[in-house]
Amino acid sequence: MDITNNFLEIMEKTTDMAIASSDSSNQPNVRIVRFYYNSDEKILYFLTLKNSQKTVEFEQNNKVAFTTIPIDGLKHVKAKGIIRKSQKSVQDLKTNL
């Protein structure tokens, strides 16, 4: 199995990930969130409340790291990236969740 197929399998089978962020004073924070990966857009979505602590942290510092919760005890995806607010609503994504 090649890397792309392995990645897509993990993103399809896994629903939770640990996402790490930090606030404006560089205090780290990790939490578990549910996610949805849209393979056509190559975008990872997850739900959060508008005024939650993580939303505030993301606005203060948009650099994050994440790892999916391992499946089969070993397979997982680990990455770093930039987070931004989606223009899509939950209703827009609901058919895929």
C-alpha cells in the first residue's frame, strides 16, 4: 500500500484526533476533537463553539499540530499546519459527518 492510500484509509476510518495549539503567550494546549476529512478539497474540518477556549487560541496563534488517534495500535497521521475558520456551516458538512 502506498503512502497516499494509507493516509486516505486512516483519514476515512478515524474520527478523533489530538490537536495542539498555543495561546498568544505560547502556553501549549492539547485536546481531543472529532474531525471530518474532505478528500476532494484536501481539507480537515472539526467542530468547535465560536467562543470556546480553543477558538480564542486559534485566533491568537493559528499554528497547530495534530495526530489522529492510532488505529490498529500503530497507524496514524501526524502533521503541522495553519488553522483558519471555515466559511462552511455544520449544515454544509452534515451529509458527510
